[in-house]
Amino acid sequence: MNASRFHEVFGDDADFWGEDPDWRIEDWQIEVSEDNTRLGYWDWVLAQRDLFIPDEEL
């Protein structure tokens, strides 16, 4: 995910080096280490949102 896409999705005040409050970096690291994902952290967060949060809540 590039910087402009990141800010488009998460807002101008979002920190690329930060962490989403619902999906921790440690959880993503476990998924990577178990070969369950090859996505980068923020792309993985978007995938989790798509899977677990209905569109009307976003």
C-alpha cells in the first residue's frame, strides 16, 4: 500500500508506522510466521475489516 492510498483509507492524521486498535501488529506477525498471509500489515488490516466488519459500520 502506498502512502496516498493509506491516507485515503485511514485518514490524513493516520500514522503509517502506527497500529490499528482492532488488529495488533503482533497478530499480523503470527499470521505471517504461520504462512497464513503474505500481505503487508496495513493491507492485512484492510482484509480483516472486509472479513469481519459489515460495510455499514466502516
